[in-house]
Amino acid sequence: MVFSSTIFLCVYLPLVLLGYYICPKKGRNLFLLIVSLVFYAWGEPKYVFLMIFSILVNYIFGRLMDKNRGRQKRMKLLLVLSVVIDLGLLSVFKYTDFIITNVNAIFGSSFDLLNIALPIGISFYTFQAMSYTIDVYRNDVRVQKNLIDFGMYITMFPQLIAGPIVRYADVQDQLADRSVTTADFSEGVMRFVVGLGKKVLLANQMGAVWSEIYALGGDVSALMAWTGAIAYTFQIYFDFSGYSDMAIGLGRMLGFEFPKNFDRPYASGSVTEFWRRWHISLSTWFKEYVYIPLGGNRKGAKRQILNLIIVWGLTGIWHGASWNFVLWGLYYGVLLIFEKFVFKKVLDKLPSAIQHIYTMFIVVIGW
């Protein structure tokens, strides 16, 4: 835990908001950087240095790419090095034991697991950092010359732990100049309260139902099993979307407009539509930085299918270091391919109620 909810709501957040608005505008980014590092260090004191290292690496490579603008080979080498370092850090801390386990299983070896603790939020802030260096390489964003502003972007406490993934392009102008009206602050408070309600009043209660049924093991009726599965389905949604709403609301209170992360995904009429509405920031990231660079749908159906399999395999492993998550990602990849190339015309002709039942059956089974 970073902070207990009581300490966060009753001590940390009020002090941060008070200090933020007392600070002169020129000092607010430094203030947010400091309080965000404190927020992270409260639960991960040793890993705060890993985050600072990530900030420095991506800041330096961004500056170097900007200085070498026009020297394509050198810029590409710098980009590759920055991405290798980012993904290398993520792999060491998140996937080392997964790799060792599979090596032992394949070759019959007996390497000991390292049991490295996973740094909180590393998947989120690594992808945010990579979005910056990739976009600098593409010349899609201006290079950030202020280390404090860049560090604040990476460490922003509202969405540091559970997203949404905020690409640098989404907030580059807001880093330098932002303001908060009374209406903005009120909107942020409302969004935060809605998210808190989703988490405390809905996700936690659904989670309690699921936990009780799960504890019974396999000795349950079909009705109870489906009740548990549906409760788990709602728990995941209200928990994750609740955190996203709280992050977006907190950002609004501080003058930032973070991207929407959920758009009523359980109202979808297809698996394709579901993934346009669920964890939108992650889907957008993989589309912009993996799917389109691989060729997207521009190189024929076979290449598009391969690209989708790659993206969804990576989506699965991003969520967790086990084959279960890889298979979960591929499960959706295969379904999306099936819908696009085989089932779409039939699905479009079905009544909307049938489309919705079909989609939710797929989603519940997936969870």
C-alpha cells in the first residue's frame, strides 16, 4: 500500500491541494514532483530511485535525439537504446522469475527464483516514458528541456499507480500552462467522488461476494458459480474504472485533463466494441506504438492477423507475468480476428440484445 485510504483522504490530499494553490504558478510543477515522489516513496522507498533513474534516462535521450535532429541513423540508435533500457528495467523487475520458471521447465534446470518485488506502477510509468521518447523521435512533440516538468509528468501521483496511461502528447501544453476554474475544480471533485463510490460501495461489495464463493472451491452449484463469475466481472470494472475516475478527477483539480479510460464497456455489442471502451489508454498506446508501426491493416489480411496476434499477446503479458495472462490476451486476439474477418456481417444483423448477451458471455468467461 502506498497510503492507507484514511491517510490519503484526510491528510495527504488536503495538504497537497492546499500547498498546490498556495504555491506560485511557476513553482507548482516542482511542488507536484516533490509530493508525487513522497507519495511513491511512502510505499516503495527503495524503488523511488528506480523511478528517478527512469526520469533521467528518458529526459537525457529526449534531449540527445533533439540535438541530433536530421541525423536519422543516430536518432534511431538513441531511440532503440532508450526503449531497450525502459523495457529492460520493466523485464528485470516484472518478468525475471517468469523467464527463469520457463527456462527451468524447458531445459530441466534448477535456477533459483529471484523473488524480486514488483515496483508499484512500473508498467504505467514505463509506457508513459516511452511515449515521450518515441514521439520526440517522430517529431510529434516538442522536446522537454525542463527536467522538473518532465519528472513531474512521469511521477504525477493521481494516475501513477493505476492509470490511465497519459501519453506525453496529451499533456505537453498543460505542463507549461494550466489554470483551474471553480467549475473545473467542482467537476474534478465530483469525478473523484464518483470513482471513490465505485471502489468502496460497489467494487468492494462485489469482491466480497466473489471471495466467499471462490473460497468454496469447486463445491458449488452452477447458479452459484455464475453468480461468483458475474460478481468478479463487476468487481474488476468498478475497481479499475473507479481508480481511473479518481485519477481523472484529481487531475482536473490540479488543472490537467487526462484522457478517458472507460466508456461504459459492459454496454458493448461486440468484443471489438468492448475493447474500444475498456482501458482506452492502454488500447490507444498499443495501437499508436505497436500495431501501426508493425503495419496495422495496410499490408494485407495475413499481416494484419499477425499484427493483431502480436499486439494481443503483448497486451496479455503487460497485465501479468504468467502464461495465464498471455493466453487471456490471445483469447481476445483470436476473437477480434474472428469478428473482423468471419462473424461481423452476421453479428451486425442480430438484435442488439443478442449482441450484448454474446459480448458479455465472452467477457465473463475471459475474466
